[in-house]
Amino acid sequence: MAAANQVFIAVIGAGGVGKCFLSQLQALATRRPSPKLTLCYISTSKKALFHDDYAEISIDTALDSLAASSKTPPELSQIIEYLAAAPAKTVLVDNTSSQDVAGKYPLALSRGVSIVTPNKKAFSGSYQLWKDIAIAATASGAKVYHESSVGAGLPVISTLKDLVDTGDKVTKIEGVFSGTMSFLFNSFAPTEGQGGKWSDEVKKAKALGYTEPDPRDDLNGLDVARKLTILARLAGLPVESPSAFPVQSLIPAELESCASGDEFLDKLPQFDSRMEETKAAAEKAGKVVRFVGSIDVAANAVKVGLQEFDRSHPIAALKGSDNIISFYTERYGSNPLIVQGAGAGGDVTAMGVTADLIKVVSQFS
Amino acid sequence: MAAANQVFIAVIGAGGVGKCFLSQLQALATRRPSPKLTLCYISTSKKALFHDDYAEISIDTALDSLAASSKTPPELSQIIEYLAAAPAKTVLVDNTSSQDVAGKYPLALSRGVSIVTPNKKAFSGSYQLWKDIAIAATASGAKVYHESSVGAGLPVISTLKDLVDTGDKVTKIEGVFSGTMSFLFNSFAPTEGQGGKWSDEVKKAKALGYTEPDPRDDLNGLDVARKLTILARLAGLPVESPSAFPVQSLIPAELESCASGDEFLDKLPQFDSRMEETKAAAEKAGKVVRFVGSIDVAANAVKVGLQEFDRSHPIAALKGSDNIISFYTERYGSNPLIVQGAGAGGDVTAMGVTADLIKVVSQFS
């Protein structure tokens, strides 16, 4: 059973981020023997591994053991009751992007189970869910950390929280919030040189693994809209949902009904002239076009879409698939606080999750 | 006496940062009634205010009450004993830049008093003091946070700690770590246009309040060397002291013995040709000169001084008195994680202190 100085960890999801997280968790548990981080539950959508007596699951063989397990995942509410009944504090690490799991956060928190996750869904879904999460966490004292829900491991959420918590007034947040969009526009409309055809860049991004399996899931702007929803809410705006403000989709209306991502990519070249015109218009003004999100706090205005920037602007000068987030605040004045770097990838996303876990565990007495 | 859910706060120093901190503390205590943050001690180098029964000092009138106090500050060790005997957890907020106060951190921590501070001295002094602080904190469980010791409120220390704690390998840290140096070089060697004479820019910076009262305290590079010492140690290098690596001073040797900052400024124009040559050499190579610090972790090499950068480099493109810090790590690969923004000023420095205080208090059970 539980030692005095122990924390139980449950992991849902063992995909790209989940695997990187397990590797970081193992290294962390080795480096820091106290408090003892005990993996007591792990599952994918198909399989689960846990013991009724909370016996420790060896982290370094967890994935093999999970693959060999004959158990299917219990209902989420059952998992939460299992964790709530554990003989020490527990943290649920949700490494999925599941709306169903996100929907159970209020229950988990109300039962004293803390949550650490890169999953955007809970914080960018309905405003009611956002409020329910805050209420449940406040009532029970359980923690909920989600640094990697925006900008992966970049210090975005923590920075915004520090600004707000210390009484600064955030006036505007602006940036490139999608590694995919960053890569596409840095290649399509570089600050120097010509850049390729739009459809070619999309295909290249997909081949390099920078897009979702169906690139429309990046090009519709929803991923960026979800991140903006999270930041806007943290800045104090009661944004109802990611569809409550203007989001520009880069999917030609004619291709929205394509049956597959492959069909979409096949037909996309027919619409290259549209993006070419947008690029040319910006060039004529001596600028480049970028896909950005912005939150004007005073005006209560959130928007996502294409915008022109001077070639010397930090947003224009971004490299590779980097994200950049600028926080304009009363204290920082005209020069914003800027955070920049890789905003996607298993390792850096897991880093945000692991760092959050460390912070949550440090608050357990 | 103490309520169950209470934290006692002692503040040493009521200068620029101290005043801003008190204002943020007052707003914080109003916004978050629990745990109750009780100011029980405040002092400057000349006066002190406290009560033997730890009676609360009203934050909003603390400065007036302190000015009216007839008490002189007790010995530091007496203050620490006073705090250690308080009937609840205590945090000592050191808003000075005093080496004496810094030298007492091990004692405070060993007595269970947590520390929050922008004071660089404890973390950039002797390596023995650095080790003593870590040992005392580990033994007692008291916390020591010092975000504002580098880059003021910018998330520099916390980001580096997160990288290290989650198992990333930091390979290089590079940047502009001084608001004064940033302002001087952005004006003296701008990426566009000519810039002024070196001595004129120094005088302008002093007039704008961007330098220490004696500008030599900025130009000797020691402030940057102290910040580099802190970051290098956090990255794992056992740097003995800020004088254990090459630091380029911008004070002409002939002016080191000037009796005053004013005499120095009077004679500085005689040496303008030297900085002019440095600038011209960079220009000839199509570059600009900047005063930077860098830590090459693998090579165990720290250095501070002038370096040339392409005009399009983020370090060259810096604005105003902004800092920029680039973290190169294994996970982030060739594109570093970058943090940029104002790295000096009372409000943003106090912000780092207040954010640290919130984090420390959140770890009290």
C-alpha cells in the first residue's frame, strides 16, 4: 500500500505525447525519489492496465505491459472513483485530445483528483465546462494545469497566469499559434525569396508530418481558435466557444465536402490562385502574409485569420514551425513580452506536461 | 494571533522595487483573501516596523508607518529568529541588492523561513553560498525563488528550471541581459540609421534613468556577469564566481580611477573613437555590435562582452531597453526557445517577486 510520501499517477493516452511523457516521467522518478511517483493506471482507447490494490506499474515496461493486458478501459467515472479512493494524492495525466475525457474533469477535480494535460478540449469547449472546472478545483483544492494546451512546452499559460495573478492588465495577445501554419507561411511567403505554390507547401508539410492526417483539420483554423479561446478566458474574457468569434478557414468552400484528405489535396492546386493573390497583395504593400490569432482584451475582440506584416516584424521573421506569442500589458508598455520557439512535437509537448506535474506535486503536503 | 490559514510576510527594502511590490501585495491580498497574507515586518537600512506579537501591519499605510517608526532594524539573525518563531509559515521578501542580507539566506532557510527575492547577490556570489542555500532549503523544505534576479519579471529562471527539471539538456544560453546595455547599443549601433556618439548615448541613458547612478556600474559588465553566473549554475555548471570567466568591461582603463561618475562622464568623450572603431568594424562586415552574454554548457564556457550580429538576428533587432534570452536545448533543436521583453523597471521586477510569492504560498499546506 501507499508510503507516506507518495503520489499516484494515472495516464490516459499513450500516443506520441503519451510515450514521450512516460519517458520523461521515468527519468523524473529516478532523479527525484521523493515524493515517490507511482504509476497506478495507464490506458489507451482499447486497453487498460491497473491493479485493485494500486500496486505500482513499472514505468519503463508500462507500454509493453499495457500491450499485453487483457483489460479494456473502464468507464471514465469508474477510473475517477478508483483514483479518488487511492491511499494518497493522485494526478490524472490526460494525454489524449478527447472531449469525453475533458468532460469528466469537473468530476475528477471534485473528487480531489488533480489534472495535468495538453488536451485543449476542456478549456476551449463550452464556457460552462470552463466554469465547472474552476468551481470544482476551488471547492476541492485539487489542481488543474494545462501549459501544453497552447504552444506546447513554451511558457505561455504560466506567463499569462503570472501577469494576471500579479495584477497586470493584459491589453492584447497576438501571435502565431500553430506550428503547421507557421511552417506553411514561412515557406509560402518567406521574408526573402519567392516561396512555393500553396498546394505544394501543404503537401510538403503533410509529408514532413507537420499536419494532421487530414490537413483540413489544420487549415480550418479551429486549432488556433481553440488556443485563442483558452488565452482569452485566462485574460478574463468570457468567450462562449471557439466558434463565438471570426475564424478564417483556409479551406476553399468548394473543397469542404471532399470525402477524404487525399481528395482535398488532389483538388487543392485548382485554388492556388486565391492564395497567390493574397500573397501578391501583401507583397505590393512591402509586406508578407501570416496566419495569426489576436485577442484585444479591451475591445473584447478575438479573431483568427490572415494578416499582413512588415518583413521586419517578429511575426514575419519566424523560422521553421516556431510559434510566437506577444503579450501586450500595461506594465510592459509598448514593447510586448514575447515567447517564441517550437510549439508542437511530442517531446516539447510532454515537457510542458511533466513540468506541470512537478508543480502540482510540489503543492501536495 | 495567527489564523489557521495565514502566511506571514516580512519585507526588507522599500526602494523602487520594494514600493512596487507593496502595491502588488496589497492588491493580491485584497483579491485573494485566503491564505491571509499578513505583513508582520518591514524595514529599510535605517528604519524597521514590527510588533513582538506579530500584529498585522496594514499594507496600504506601511510606508508611512515605517517612516514614522522609531525602531532601527535589528540584526539580520534576530529578524530571522523573529520570523522563525512566528505562529504560521513565513516568507522573507528581500527587495534589496545587499550582499549582507543574501549571506543570511542559508540561516533563514534552515530555520524554515522561505525566501523570495530579485537580489542577485546570493545566487551569483561564492559557489559555497549557492551550495549552502540549496542544502538549507532541501533540509528544511523552505522555498527560495528568485525569478527577478535575471530579466526581471520575464519567465527566465522558471523556464530554465522547467527545462532542466523535465530532463532536457540545455546546450547554450545566449542573450542581452541588461536593459542598460540593450538601450545603449540599440541607440549607438541601430540596425537602420547612424546612431549617436557613444558618450552621448551613455549620458542620454543616464538622464533617462536607465543606468545606475554611476554608469560605470553598468559598463563594467558585472551585472551581466552575475546574471550569467546564476543561469550557468542552474544549467549545471559549477561557476565559482562572476569573476571566474571573461567579462569585457566598457570602461576605458584610463577612467577606472575617476573619483566620481560625473568625472567619468566628463572624460568619456575622449575615448569615443575606440567604440567608434568597434562599430565601424562590425558595419564593414554588414553587422552590428551588441553586448551579450553566453553560456556554452558542453564546453563549460561562460563569457560576457561585445559581439557582432547580422542585422536580421533577433539580438540585433531588439528594441528600446528590452532583454532577449535564447535557450538552445536538445529538445528544441536548432531553433531556440526565446523569451524577450523589458528586463528592468520597478513594476516588472516586482511582478516576478509577487509571482514567486504566489508560487511559494501555494506550496504551503
